[in-house]
Amino acid sequence: MTVASEADRCPPSEVLAAFVDHRLPRTRVVALTEHLSTCAECRFVVESAVEAQEEEKSETSSHARTWWLGGIAAALAAVLFLTPMARMKVQTYQREAAMRAFVQAQPKEKRGVESRLTVFPYAPFRTMRGEHDNEKEPLEGLLFKDKADEVIEKTLHDPSPAAAHERGIAQLVSGNADKAIQDLTAATSMNDPRAWSDLAAAYVVAKQYDNAVDAANRALKLDPTLNDARFNRALAAQTAADQVKEWTDYLKHDSTSPWADEARMNLENAQIELTPIRSNP
């Protein structure tokens, strides 16, 4: 086990107080700012202290400065002993930070699954020539899965539909389609069309195509403009004729995005499959 470096440790409340009150030396401000960019707990403490400062100033400007200089360290220390509501806010900070890092870690050259997940921008999905199971996974892919594991860890004990939604997406990227379906099914309890669309994506990966179509249709009923669901429904089409129908429908709603380019390619492949092979006379 390695010992955490000084930069990785949370600073004492007195240092946070000096930072909020603009009394921290400039050389330490840079390091602390970097720490705050990655530490949800300290960021929450600082923001809580700033809010307390503003509230105190608005109540009595003459007393605020005296109170702030004398009691800010104690106030910050008190915030660290979090109430259930404050603890929930910290957990939300952590969860959201982990999810942002996960989304940003998606490799630009290849998305995590073939189906379309609502949280990610476009990236192609393809099997590179020469890929073998015994070849090492690229570093970007390993980092992506590490970030997925962090999301799973941060949401594991959070029963909210939002957490279940994020955890389901991370489970799918990590290769756990069954767990993803379980979590995303829970996320649909709020009838969020994005959750239904991502559930359809998980069903596509699990090759449960009828369920994928049903989930995509539920998403589109709630939000007819959600092309993520339309894309997943097309992927779930099992016959070439149905594929032609679904990809044609998709392109009616989206003809210009990178997803549309992929849809166009899938449409052409389905049309080729439907074209009868002529025998030589």
C-alpha cells in the first residue's frame, strides 16, 4: 500500500478558512485549487463556508467581519461533522464528479458498447483488424473502465433512480449487462425517457431484442425526439427488412450527425443483405 502524497491529503479546516477569507499565500492557493478540483468533500466545505459568509454579511455587515475572522475555522470544522442532509449533498457531489470523469474518459476512437447511451457523445464502434483476445487493451480503454468502476462504487449504496441510472450505464460499459439491466430497470421508475433508452441499449448488448424494442418504444412515447432510443430500436431489429425500415425511420429524424453516418452505413448493409444474388447464366 502506498502512502498518499501531501497533495492528495485533505487540508485542515484552518487552511480552508484562510482560502475562503483570501488569507492563504498565493503559492498555496494553486495547490489547494488543484485539490478542490478533485475533492468533493473539501469543495463542499468551502462552498458551505462561502454561503455562511454571505448570509452573515447580509444580516449584519458590521458584525460579519468579526464573526468571520474569529469563527470561520470552527464553522468549517463543524461542517466536516456532517448532518444527514449535508452528507447527502457530499455524496451527490462525489457521484456527479465521478460521472463527469467517466463521460470525459470515453475514448474518441471507440465507444464502450455498440448501442447508444444518452450520456456519451458520438464515438465509432468497430472491431479493429488484428484485434485478439490476448492483446492488451489500450490505455484509454482501461482508464475508461476504471472510471466506470468509480461510478459503480460511488453509487452502490444510493437507492435513488438517478444513481441507479448512472450505475447501470457504468455496469454496461464494464461488461455486466445483466446488472446494467437490473439497475436501469430501477431507474425507469421515474419514467425518464433517457433511462428507458439506456435500458434499451442494455437489452441490445444482452441480445434481448424484443425487450430492447419495448424499452425504446417506451422512451419514444415519453419523448418522440429522443434519437438515442430510435438508434437502439434500429439496432434491435432482427431481420434485414426490419433493419431497413428502422434505419430509414432514424434518418428521417437525424440526417446530419455522426450517428446518422453510422445509421446510413447500417442501412446500406441491410439493403445489400436484401438484394438477391444473381447467378451466372
